Amino acid sequence: MDHFAALRALRCIVEAGSFTAAAERLGTTHSAVSRQLRQLEEHLQVRLLDRNSRRSSLTEAGARYYQEAVALLDRLELADNRARAAQAVPSGTVRLSVPQVVASQELPYWLPGFLAQYPQVAIDLSADDQLVDVVGGGFDMALRIAATLPDSQLVARPLAQCERIMVATPAYLGQHGLPRSPAQLERHQLLGFSPKGGPAPDWTLHGPRGARASVTPGPRLCVDSTPALHAAVQAGMGISLFTALTVQEDLRSGRLVRVLPAWHAGHRQYFALYPHARALAPKVRALVDHLQAHYAG
């Protein structure tokens, strides 16, 4: 038995004056309303209504129960309305997981604008390059950068796609020269990234007219943190790979220069991951929409 549905049926029968009128109000059938009332009486083991062919009236026990049921339904309706009103404007705390490089390099370009637009929303941010358990970790949303995503029960909303490119400082290139081909990269300090430790994987480069080349990063520096790799490149220690979005401000300002601009190391996709798409809270939906607008720009 759906207890609240039975209570609503009882209320509607009393207010409408008959089972037929109650069924019309509820958008159901006479037999369905009658069944709900019968189940409620069997559950309570109390007769709530005296029935006749034309009208129904509350019994003495039914009148007392009806008053309490109406009060309960009124409180429930008030709670429903308050919940809807609270969710109409994005509010509350969003638990957000992002890669370290997003936290260190990209956050300043979208987070202040979001918080200014939604003053009732707070961000609880976790920066981690490991793939966290979004649901088990209690996160509302995760931002991920990947070529593809493993199958999961999460909703994955694409935000942007960009190339992985090679960059270095003008000072480094001034001292060591600007490579003109992938083969000339062997003469340079290539800084590797290995998130799980160990030797850095080779760079598979894609060039004009389908050309491909494989380059092995040098052994002198390999890190497991993208912000540390970014700091090393900015210090003039060598050439490394980043997604174009990560270093776009460095390129605009001239702090970094793109190396071999006709070549790239594949593409990466930015995804917003979140559970329960049908019940997506306004605070999360607002953040996802804000991120999509930012990265689309």
C-alpha cells in the first residue's frame, strides 16, 4: 500500500463528497480510489467511512483520523513547496573533484565568475590526478581530462576537446635552439610525465598529411604531477607536453612558446562527470553549464 496515496484518496473523497468525484479530481478510476481506501482501513483495522449509494460520511474514528491525516498532508505539501523553492535558485555546497593541473592553471579563469554569478553556492574542491570514486567519495561532480572514459553509471558531459602540444620557454629555446622536426627533439631535454611512477611513456606525435613520429622523453626529469611539470618547464628546464587549454594563457602572454606547431600528441577531452542525471541539483547543473560555456569559449 502507498500510504500517502491512500491518505490523499481519503482526503479527496471527503472533500469531493463521493468516490466518483474524488476519482475525477485525482485523475484515476472509481475502483482505484475504492481500493486505496479499503487498503487503508484494512491496515488500520478501523472503518473510516460509512458508504451509501449517493454519499459517504466519516465515522467517529474516521473523523479523528481524517483531521490528523489532513494536518500531515498539509505539512508534507509545505515541505515539498519549500524544497522546490530552495532548489529554484542554485544554493548549497558542490563537492567537486578536479585534476591538479585544472586546480593550479585553469581555476582562476572560471571559478571566480561562477561564484560571483551564484553567491549562494559554495565549492568544496579536491584536486587529485587519481580517478576518484565520485559516488563513493561523496562528490557531486568531477572534471576529467582523458582521451576516453571507462564505462560507468555516471553521466559524462563533454565540455571541450583540445590537442596535446609541446611547449618551452623562450629562454630555453634561445639557449638550445628551436627544433624543426621531431628527429631534432632528440637533442633537447624532454621532460616526462608518469602519473603512476616509473619511466614516462613515449610521445606519439601526429603531423601534416598523416605523418607520425615516436619520441622518448629523457631520463633526467620525470614527474607524477602536472603542476610540477608545468613549473619545471616554466623554469626553462626543457620541453614537455600539455593540453592546449592548460597552457593557453602562457602562450598568449609569451611565457611559453609552442614547439613544432604543425605537430601534436593526440587529443584530450574535458568531461563533467556526475551521478543521477534525472535528479541533477540546480547547483550542480549551474556549474556544469558554466563550465561548458567557459570551455566552449
